[in-house]
Amino acid sequence: MALPHLVITMGDPSGIGPEVVAKALARPEVHEFARLTVVGDPLLLRPYAAVPLNVPVFETATPPPGGYPVGAVSPVSARAAHGWVEHAARMCLAGEADGMVTAPVNKEAFQLAGIADTGHQEVLQRISGAPYVATMLVSGNLRCMHLSTHKPLRAACAFVTRENVLRAIRLTHDHFLRWGFQSPRIAVAALNPHASDNGLIGREELDEIAPAIADARARGIEATGPHPADSVFNHAIAGRYDVVVVMYHDQGHIAIKVHGFEQSVSVNLGLPFIRTSVDHGTAFDIAGQGIAAETSMVEAIRLAAALATGSHLS
């Protein structure tokens, strides 16, 4: 089987993105997963390349005189990173790449640069025209599909509706079938403590989540719950479930990062192409010091290659 072609974006050039990309590309095993192309500034890779990388790099931005600032929020860096993401997405839509892997961007820098897109997901949804895009985090055999991500907690709780939960379950089921799971076992986490104790601690489980699960099961989807969030992740790690649909950002992110912080990877569901990402930020505080770990980038490349070839997630 031919290796898939993946395009890697360098992320915010003021952060650790160029470093983790260079270090990942220096690892021989990543070239066994896929053919790789980088979108970004090739000069940014050189300080971190211990060996010749032998990977094509496309530059779509004009570097500022004197280069990009290191370790600082920069509108110039944000505009470069934004353009690199757009270029990689268009490569995927044109069939020039089988998927994309992204290094981190900075949302504050995007805002200062006047960029309307909040982050990666908004860029990719706009360019692709996808009606619904969601985020799943993966670390080892724990997978958390998020009903919502970057919403204030009050808004995230209001987002827990029968319609939204069912849509998330269906999207998860469809993607896991595509990824080789014959009958995905989907656990749906509760919103309230103790799954509300039958309505004593909130009504969302009875009024919204349980009806959505019943709707999914009526469609032949193996969804169960709502499961108390203080126990469902241990059960998933033990192999009882293939994925947990979580109700809000921190519910899934905390579980994933406690289970395996450095190995965690983000995956978008709902896009017409594969997109994985490191599950860490720009880390301006350590940018340029040569101490950033490339583990998450390596895992993101590994996972994107597996998805592009139709391999099982595990």
C-alpha cells in the first residue's frame, strides 16, 4: 500500500511549532507512516534540525525583516500561521494531500491580527463549508468526542440539548465506522454529578441526554448512558467503550491529559478531509530554547496516517 501524503503546518512561528515539527521530521519512524510536506518558513526549521530533513517546504507568507519574534504574541506571526493553515486545507480539498497535521496557533494573536477565525477549526470549517465540525481527543485507547469545546461553561451547559447530543453521537458513529470499527461502542457522559441521581441534581440527563441516546439506539447505534463522568473514563480505558461523548471542553480534556498528556492528539470530525493536531499550545514561555517535546506531533502524524489508510484507530 502506498504511503499517504500528509501536509504539516508549522503553527505560530513565534511559538514552539517550528521546533516540534523539525524534531518530529528528524524521527525516522514518521517517514514510515507517510510522505510528508511542510507549509511554513523553511528557515525556521534549521535551528532544530539535527539531521537533514529532506522534506519539501512550501512558504506562502513573506517573512518580516529580521524574522518573526520569538516567544511573544505577534499579529505578523498570526497572519503567517493563518495563511499556512488555509493553504494546507486547500491542498487537501484539491486532492493534493490525504490529510493535514497542524502545529499550534495562538487565538489571542489571531484576534490582534484582525483574523475573524478563532482558531484552526473555524478556518477549516469556513474553507471546507462543512456544516458541523467537532473535536475528539485521543490518548492511547482513551478517546473523547466533545459536544462543545470553546464555549463558556454556562453556554456549554445550555448547548446540551437532545438535538445537539444526537448529532454528536451520529457524527461519532459515522466516523468510527469509516475508521474500521464494525459496531462502535459509544458511551455518553452525563453533565451533572452522579448523572443527576434521577433528576435530583439537574434535569439535563432526563430531558436531553437520555432521549438523545434513545434516538440513537433507535437508529441502530450502540450508544449507552448517560454515564457518570467520574467513572466512565476508567471504563473506557479498560476497553469497555471505544469512545466517550463528553458534554464540554474540560470534561474531556482533563481526562485525556491526565491519562497521557504528551501522547494526546486532537482530531476533527465532520471535515471532508483528515485533520489531526498536537494537543498543546504555542508555549511562548519556552519558544526558541530547544526544549519542547515533539511526542504529540509524532503521534498526530501517526494517527493521521492511520486514518488516511483506513487503519483502525487503535
